[in-house]
Amino acid sequence: MSPEALLPVAFILGYLLGSIPFGLILTRLAGTPDLRSIGSGNIGATNVLRTGRKGLAAATLICDMLKGTVAVLIAGYFGGPDAAMLAALGAFLGHLFPVWLKFKGGKGVAVYIGVLIGLFWPAAILFCVLWLVTAAITRYSSMSALVASVVTPIFLWWFGHLALALLFAVLTLLLFYMHRANIARLQAGTEARIGQK
């Protein structure tokens, strides 16, 4: 199969891996109430933390990151850099709009980090450092993700990764769209802080 023919396959692979709702699966296996009825109703690690199960939240974060990383690495191995980037986009969209949950998924932060790890790991470290610093100062998970995601494409562009910078500019816009309710709550001063149920 030619590299060009692998491109749609890479996107589909990324989407299917990205659409696995690990937060929902892990909390159901642990016997907690439906995650979508708790806190923000989101299926990501931040909302899992609101169940009081820190171990489950950490496992959700890791699994959501790794599904993005695995998609990128598999696609890149068989199809090259273009396939890896398409797999990254697919994984991100799969997490945001999973077919299994009527296209109502997570907000994408963990997958954003995961695909960064697979595509250019120094940018993933930068993202995590910025997230941690912002979270330590503000205790807002949403604000931390938004700040880190704005800097990421600039960082990639600065290091000469123009295609990646464009890809992550798109992912950042999607991240902002998925956090539009959080942004409204931040402006209103009603956004829940990290660890707050």
C-alpha cells in the first residue's frame, strides 16, 4: 500500500483509538455512578477526580494520553510523518466526538498531550510544565489547559516545525471550542477549581 493510500487509514485508526472513553469505562468498572452525571458531566480525568478516586483519575489521564500517542506512533511507523499527523487529528476528534457516545466526548486535553508526545515530545514537556505552573497559581484545570495550548503552536513554530504548528493551532482552536462553557464560567467567577466536587 502506498503512503498516500495509508493516510485515510491513519485518520480512521486515530479516530477509533481516540474514541475509546477510558474515563467512562474505568469508573464503571470501579462501580462509581455514571461519570456523565457528576460534576461537569465530562468523561475526562478532571471530572473523574471529582468522584474522589485519585487513582482512577490518574489512570484515565494516562490512558487518554496513551491512546493518542499509540495512534501517532503506529501511523508514523507505517505511513510516515503525514500519516502520523492525520492520526493525531483523528485521535483528537475521536475523543471529542466518539461515535460510541453519540459524539459527546471529552474536551481533549489528555489526548492533546498524548499526540504531542508522539509527534514532538519536548513540546509535550512544555505543555505539562505550563499546565502545572498555571494550575498551581490558579487551581483552574481549564485555564491551565488553555494557557498551555496557546503557547504550544508558537513553540512548535519557533523550532521550525511549521506543519505541526499548524496542526496544533487547529487543535488549540478545537480545545477552546470544547471549553467554551468553562471560559464563560471563568469570566463569571463560577468555574470549579481542581479537587472541588
